[in-house]
Amino acid sequence: MEYIGHGGKKIVERVIVSPSEARERVQGLKQIEVSGRIARECVDIAYGFFTPLEGFMDKADVEAVCERMALADGTLWSMPIVFDIAGEEIREKGIKEGDTILLVYQDGPLAILEVENIFNYDTTKMAQAVLGTTDIKHPGVRMFNELKDTFIGGEVTLVNVPRFNPPFDKFWYTPRQLREKFAEKGWERIVAHQTRNVPHSGHEWLMKGAWFSANGELPVEKLRTGILVSCIIGPKRVGDYIDEAIVLGQQKLHEARYFRDDIHMVSIALWDMRYAGPKEAIFHAILRENMGCTHHMFGRDHAGVGTYYDPYDAHRIFDQIPEGSLNIKPVRILEWWYCPICGEVTYSGLCGHSQERQNFSGTMIRSMVQDKVKPTKLIFRPEVFDKLMESADKYGFGSPFCTEKYLSKRQPVFELSEL
Ligand SMILES: [Zn+2]
């Protein structure tokens, strides 16, 4: 079956699954050890999460993305996807355009890269274009600043199928597998929820509200709408929830029947957040379009950080892109909060007691979790709390939050075998 992704292009699939063929292809190639980010992006490219990209961007695409928020051929695109390398390493290894090199990740052969274009690009200019700032307090700016001085553009082919470790193996689906799964479930509308959190009731209601919106005009006989929780797996910092608790906590919401089993599923997506607010919202939409979703929910301050973006910039940007440039609909959600007068979780667009409201404070919930105090079930489901504590013991060395120990000793999300 052929599936269509972003830009009306066939979903990219560039994976050599036969180890003997892979062994043959990598024989005698120059090798480069790559970072976690590049490894994750190789996997994304090869399975079509970044369709229509077949590899890392050349200079023309990077320029077009920075200047016009599009690829060189005009397809809407908001994030540079670049392979960075030290100029020194290029010289030492004698890498030149026309070469094929083997990318190695944590001692395992990962992918081959066709060196089509070696170029330089000003990373400050890149940060300004994508993030709208060059302030080094912005984590995305730091990421751009840390890029090495030279870029290689060229096609990527995976030579090794990544092996996901538990519990992630149950949540890893490629764009092809997701579409097969949606067909099996009979879903016709799929609304994506992007997350890096263990869900509290605010998140739960965000999903519920988006599900109502995505159903829209459908009569009851035609309700075939599902929620895809798409957990972003990328670099972690001390104090973040551990990845295992995030996926298992999200999954618990339907295991405990807060969502019907047939309208909710959890998956993971590999991505290093740039916190680019509106431009990242566009990118998330493209990613979920490639994953087969028809709708994408955007809450307040989506993918933002600090006060760099207006909380609703990520809503507005969808009105500023060319008509027909995106084949997924944004579902724009305001805030859910707890209102003591209504006595329930309610919506900022509905409840008139805004003076009395109690916002869902991530910080407050985290401090309760830290002290192992179960929050009231109106704001945090007890089953999710129990799963969080269980995950802390099983995966987090006793903590539901990333510690130095977790960051250095955790089991990797995925590994590569010998060929
Ligand atoms: Zn109220």
C-alpha cells in the first residue's frame, strides 16, 4: 500500500532490512560517529516522519527554510534538518562531495549518507530565522549555537533497524505502521496530541476538547475519530519526567478507562525540541501529517519557552501559511483550569469565574509528586499517579524525574545490533 505524506509526496522509506545486503553496502566506507540528535533524525528521515525529505538538507533547502519557511521547491517547511560536522573532521577523513559514508551511533552501524553538498551556514542567522531570537537563554538558540561549523547535505539510508527497549517497543510505530493501525481501528479522523508530560486533568481535557472539535459535524453513526498521543522522545534534562513514566502514564488513561480503549492510543516520536513556538507548531503539524493524522491540537503556548512568544502565536501562524500547504487541520484550544465555584475542571472560553480559577500548575503537581503526595483525583488521576510511582521504581532509580544517575545509567530508548 502506498501512503501519501506532506507535500503530496509518497511516504519516504529508506531502510535496508536485510543484514547481508547492509553488510555489503557498508563495506569499506569511511565512518563518522554521530550524536543522539543526528541518530534520531536519521531514523525519522528513513521511516518518512520527515517526508518529503530523503536526507539532510542541502544549502538551497536551508536557505529557503530560513528565508521563506519552505523547502527550495516551495513545500511548506519550518525547521532546518542539518547534518553538522567539524570542518577538521572532513579534512582529516578526506570527505568530499560524491562520497558515501557510514554513520555510526554508539558503536553500531546506523545509516549511510550520500555526501551531495558540503556547505557552511551562519547558525546565528538560522536561530534568528527559526526562533525569532538569538538570546542564549533560549534553549533552541543554544542548540543552534552548538552546531559544528560545516554541514553535509545528502540522502540517508538506514542500514540497521533500531531495536526499541521496553517499554518503548510497545509504542514505536513508523508512519506506515501507524496508518495500518488506524485502518485496523477504523479511524477516519485522527487528532494528534503532542506531549512531553505525564498527563494531569488539564492535558486530559485538552484531548477531550480536541476530540469533540475533530468530530465536528459528524452524526453518531459516523464517529470514527481517534486520539493519537504522540510522546516526543529526545534529550532529557535533570528534573524532566522520565520518558518511561510519560508513555506509561499516558497509556494508563485508557487502561483506566478515562478514554475508551477504541478511541485513544499512545505512540512515540523521536525529536529534539527547538522550542520554536509558532514555527515548531508548523513542524509538529507536518510530522503528524506524515504520521497519518488529520487534526492536530494546539493548546496555550505550544512548544514555547519563557516569554519569547505570545501564548497564541502558535495558533495564529496557521492563518498565515498558503492555503493548501498543509494537509492536517489545527484544532486550537484555549485553557482548561479548575474552578472552585463550578466545582470542576472547566474551560477558559466558557467559565465566567476567571477571578477564582486555579490554573493547572505543573510546578505544584510536580512538587506533590516529588513528595509522593497523591493530588486530588480532579486534577491528577490516581491510577496515573500509581503508574508514575511504579515507573520511578522500575526505570527511574526511585525517582519519577530525571536525575544525574538516570541520565547516565538509563537503558537507551533504542539500540543497534551488529550487522
Ligand atoms: Zn467557574
